[in-house]
Amino acid sequence: MKFTTACIHGGGPNDATGAVSPALYLTSTFAHPGLGESTGWAYTRESNPTHARLEKVLSTLEGGTDALCFSSGMAAIDAVMRLFAPGDHIITGFDLYGGSFRLFQTTYEPLGLSFTAVHTSDLKAVEAAITPATRAIYLESPTNPTMEITDLEALSELAHKHRLLVIVDNTFLSPYFQQPLTLGADIVLHSGTKYLAGHNDLLAGFVISRKQDTAARLRTIYKTTGAVLSVFDSWLMLRSLKTLPVRMKQHQENALYLAQWLEQQPLVEKVLYPGLPDHPGYAIQKKQASGFGGMISFYVKSPEAAKTILGKIQLIQFAESLGGTESLLTYPITQTHADLTPEEAEEKGITHTLLRFSVGLEDKEDLRDDLAQAFDQCK
């Protein structure tokens, strides 16, 4: 199956009723025909036919051996961190979603894990950070929110030379544009809340593994800790995935148009979008992905301008999150990365002049006009 077909039919045939929409199994438990006999299902925390269908689709889309459906993106990251033991060291990307840093610092460092943040686009810096205790490299590409691009194939080759796992948060691009497992990564994560769900209406997280042994360890964690996606939300996710390709195409078309427009605005000091030829990761992104996605970050001339824009947009909404049909403008320093110290934020380029723009599916000229009227009020 081609990717677009797999989004619709990747879960396999539906049941014998002929229903075009797959069945929704709203049950917590399953009866057994008799002692020592099973229908193949027992308890929804560990398995459910609706979950299984969604897992099959996601495994197909990412090119993995198994997928797990979690109640949120953070629950998915937490499960992956449970693969490690006290004393283990993990190299992380220098720039990540702020909640990831919060989880590492407040939950896993007290349990004995250690973390070193480096620019994973710099392979020499990555290699220099490897110690005898290092077990994995955890990164995003593009990063949230500064859009750093890492050569995933080269990084995976380096990591595997040192027997390290490569864990990639693929939320910003979705498997439609990028499939890290095919580039050598071992585990792919998603905040399914974002592009995979695509409508700003549910929370979900996913972990997809390349190797069966890793998948088996994660499935044990999954059924033991119990942070599973609700069955109804799994069904909604299956419905959402059917339109993933058409949505991602439009997100990208709108984003490229607006990134080019933003570059021409006197109020804007810098635009961060990997689809612009002057982006430092442009060539790598073209090599390893089929697109650039719908996320833009940009710096304006002053904190006052940023605050004015957030207060004056009308069609675009000032809100956290990303990847939905509605366009959202986010202020990372007080929202997604509020837990960083002022020094950490400044070092990572997350300043009071940075705005993150999740470009939705509205008409691109309407989005441009909304930004333009907000910009005009900064003069």
C-alpha cells in the first residue's frame, strides 16, 4: 500500500458486517469461552481490537514493528524513559519541547538518570558527549521551537557504533513527511494530539519501535503502568488519520507561503522555517524528508511587538498546542517552555521576541491579512 492508502486501509479489512467505518469496542473486559480458552482479548488496558487496529496503522505509516497508544504525548515519553535504569546517561537535543525537559529534570534525574543537552546537528558535539554510561540519544528534528535539523541517518550511524538507542520525537512532521525508523532511529515518538489527530480535540501519544525486542519491553511497560489511550479516542484517531495526507499538504502549502511573506516584513527580524532555502538545515531536510511541515517560528523586533501581536490577532488564536485545523500562535517563553530558567531559555534562543506559529488549514491569504493587521498595530 502507498502511504495515503495505508492511512485509510492500513488497519486491514473491517468485520463481517460490511461496515465501512471500523467497529468501536467500548468495553473494559472480554469474556472467555471457557477455562484456558480465549478470544484473543482479555482486558482493555493491555489489548483491545480498536487499539490494535490503530497500532497496526501507525506501525505501517512509520515502518515499525509495533506501536503503542498512550493517553498523551507525555505519557509516551515517560514510558520510553522507563527503559533506562539509575546511572544511565542520555544525550538530548539542545532544543526540545519544554515538557520533555521538565520530565527529565523533575522526575528522572531524581531517580538517578543523567542528561546532557547538545546540538544534535553537530555530530562532533554528540560524540564528545558520549560516556561509558550513555545509553541513548533523544532528539527532535525539527526542534521545538527553533527548528534545528539533525541528519538522522548520520546520527543513527554514530549512535549505533556506540551501541546507543536513537529516540526521535517526530511530532512536527508526522510520518507523512518524515519516517525516522527508515533512517536508522530505534524509537519514534509522537504527541498524537497534534498533526495525527489534527483537530485540536483530543489528547494522545504514540511510541513506534523498529526492533521487536525494544517493542516487547515497551509493551510490558505499557500494560503495567496503564497510561493507555481511551478506546473512543483511538477510534477518533483512526478517523483523523484518514485525512492526514491531505491535511499535511495544506499545512505545508500555507506555511511556506506565510514564511516567505514573513521574511519580507520589517517588523520580523528572523524567520525559522526549514522550507526556506537559507535555513541551515534545508539541504539535510530535503535529503531525509519529503516536506517541511506546517510549523514556523519567528522573531519580532521587541517584546512589546510580540505582546501586541498576540493581543490583536483575530482569526489566528493565541493558544498552546499545534497541528490542528485552526491556526495557533504560541509564546514559548511563557507557555511551552515556561519551566526553563531565564538563563536556559536565553541560551536556547527562546526569548521574549520569539513567536511560534502553527499554520492551520484556513485560506492562506486570510491568515496573511490577520497577521498584517496585527503587525500594523505595532507601529
